[in-house]
Amino acid sequence: MWVDEQIWGHRLWDAQTPWLIFLEFLTVAEACHREGRLLQELSVDDQNRPEPLSFRPYKRMYLRNILYNNEEIFRIAEKHADDATAWRLWLQWMQDHAQAIPNLDFSYLKRRFRSFHQFASLVGMIRSSTIESASNKRWSSRFVFPFGRHAIYEDLNVSGGSASREYIYFGRPGELLYQMLARSQDAAPLRTHLATAFESNDSCDRLLALMQPDIPEDFQSRGDSYLPYATHPTFDAMGRDWLNVFELGLPRFDAYPHLAILAALHLALYQLVVAADVCGAEKPHFICEVVAPRKTLIRELSMMSYLQNSQMSSRAIEEYVKKIGEGEEWHAASSEASGFAACRELMRQQVRWPRAEDDYEGPADPSALLVELRKAALARHRQHVGNVHRSYGGGAGLVSRRGTNRLRYAPTDDLLKALILANVAVRMEYGEFLDLLFRRYGFVFGEREATQVLSPEEFDKRAFQANAERLESRLRTLGMLRRLSDACAYVENPLRKAAS
């Protein structure tokens, strides 16, 4: 079935954290950079559509066996002080236990490291940089920090001595993210910053290069993901945020966490904005609570706001199916002598359903077919894409259960830092900053923004004033706000301020 994908593309996948989305993006970007087409889409067809995304990511199976399928290295280093014995035992162990490698020869490492114990300690050091190291993933789905191009590789499932592409931890949101940035207005300057990252001479990246043999990589083509929109405001907003963070000149180790948070946030916003467009609704807004010691009216409003937004994508599914039944093609097909068969074939062309006779067992009636499509599409939507708002919003630090058992919008410190770094040039008046968050992201903290989205019955001036004051206090604690007088507070970007 191809309903979610027609609305948002192929595909949004709720099982990925911000870091995994970012790492998947890097595998696409590095592969395209290697072919000289970073953030550049291929030529369009006769209907002005870009060719499907195609890329050839690294597998790096030698490196991954060394780092994550290799607990024996530390036991051998601890037990055997003699270097020759340690190398001999470890090389034999790797020959017996390494997986998904055609040539089980790791002897090249003896020529590249002074001793086995130095090699083992460096392996331990690199392993300590593993992304989300506390998660219980199989060894072929563990990822080292992306120090450079030698640290970037795809997610794989190793079984029976061979490795195949896995779509659980890399489920294609990173491919959508890549296409969004390629279609944003800031694709050209972003290309420069990403190319610099891939071409850097980082010492940890050089160390990872030493751990891999000088043999050709066994590439396999990936991709064929689909993004329905040639341009979109959310693409431009994400590109602008990323570019602003890159232009801070941070070391990549400091910049990447902010980029990962902003990527997850903008993907969540993309889903909601597109769903609102399909439903003909207003741009989504988010009542954000700055957590208070006791329950407040803002918390209740934030819970309601979250509930309304979390239902938006399901409403979009229903509206999309409804528009199929209201379309001219559907009316023309249903008016034919073989109306049901014609409508079923039209539906197969539009949403690839029903693909088999047993997918639909209802009456031979076009209206019944639409009803069944709606049920099937909603059931499929709730499995994964319907959870994206909660998953990505929680990963970005927007959605939280802190202090309660119900979800609502309560931004974390990490999200607030990322928003300031991406939006505040040097300093900005506090009220102007709140207005910017509302205009760009739909976030509501203070009274002026609340009056624009709430009815008089819902609005409480004192509650929103107190919420804004709590946010001000929190930003001051983070070192990102300074009050010059009773009537003048400024949000500051400490990195830009130091540079200026």
C-alpha cells in the first residue's frame, strides 16, 4: 500500500533516533560526495521530476569486526605480555570468528601498529565513542562517532556469513533528510560545509583508516527513496538552521549533536505541516510548558495541543482517501459498466492497493472499496508513521512526560540550546526571540503568542506570563540570556558573541 508515501514520501520511520537519522544521512551524503554530486539531484525526466535517489554506501566490514565483533582482543592483551604471542593468538581468533569478510586476513595490522597492546588500547578508545552505546543492538548495527569518511557506513544484518541491508535502524528517514536539504535554498553553502567534513584530516579518522585494508570496497547500490515535493518551506527552514550551526565554526564533535536534534525536529514539523495542508487546516502550533514545580494551566493546554497534533496525520490519511473518491477519475471509473473493476484498477494505480484478490473481500461496490481502503490505510499508518510525531518529537527534546504520565510539549535544555545557536546571530531581545520561535516553529511560550492561537476561554494571561518568566530563568541558567534592566532582557548566542 502506498498511502503514507504519497503524502510524506518513502519513508518516515518511527524506530529511528535523531542520531541514527543523522548517521543514515551521512552515509548518503558521503556516498554522493564520493561521486561528485553532493546535495545535487540528478537530471529530471520529461515530467520535470528528479531521478530516484541512488547511492553506494560503505560497508566497512573489517573495521566493524575489529571494533564490535572482537571482545577477545582485550582478554588476549591482558593475558599475554609477549607481543608476538598476542598477535598470533588474536589473528587466529579473528580468522575463526570474523564474519561477512571474503578474505579473513588481518595481518596488515601488524605493519601499521607498533605493538599489539597499543592496537588493543586504540580499539578500546575508538569503541568508547560509539553512538548510543547503551542500546542493545547487534554488533553489525553499532556505529562509531562520525569522525570522517572512514567512520561512515550503512546498517547491515549479518547472517550465514553474508551481510545484507537492514531497514530497522536505517529505515530511510536519513534518505528523506538528504533529499530535503538537496532541495532547500541553502543546498550550495551546505555542500561546502559537508564536503569539508568528509575531506578533513582528523586524527581519529586517520586511525580508523589504518584499521582497514587497502582493498576495493564491495559496493552495492541503495536508494530509490521518494520525496513528493520539489520544494517546501520546511526544507528551507531546516537548511537555514543547519547552515547557521555550521557557520558557527564549531568542531564537528560539538556541531553534530545540534544538527541531529534539529533534523529530527524538522522532520516532525514536516510531517505535521504537510498533514495540515492535506486537511486544509492552519499551520500547527505547540503550547510549550516550561516545567513548573506544580501542575499549571499551561500543562493542560500543552497536553491538549499535543493530542490535537498527534491526530493530524491520521486525519490526513482520511482526507487523502476521501479525495480519491471525490476525484474526476474515480467518478468516471465508477460510472462505467464494469465500475467496480475500473475503480479497483484505478486504486491500484494510485495507492498500489488491493494488490491481490484476498486483500479485499468486501462487496463489489466502489464505495465499499473506499471504506476498506480507509480502514487498511489507517491500520498501517498507526504501526509506524502515525508514531513519528511522538518518536521524533521526543528524540528532539520537544515531547516529554516529565512530571506527569501524559505526553505534552516541554522542551529540553539541549533543544533550547540548538534553537538559540540556529537562530540568534549574536543577541536578540527576549520578546523578539519568543516571537521568532512562534513564527518559525509554531512554539508558544508567552502571552503574545498565546493570544494568536487560543480562544478567550482558554487564554490565561498570568499563566503564560509565568511560563515566559520560567523560560527566561532557565535560559539565564544556561548562560544564554542576560537581563540588563527590569524591562530589557537579551537572549545571547555565546559562541557567536565570543567570535565577534
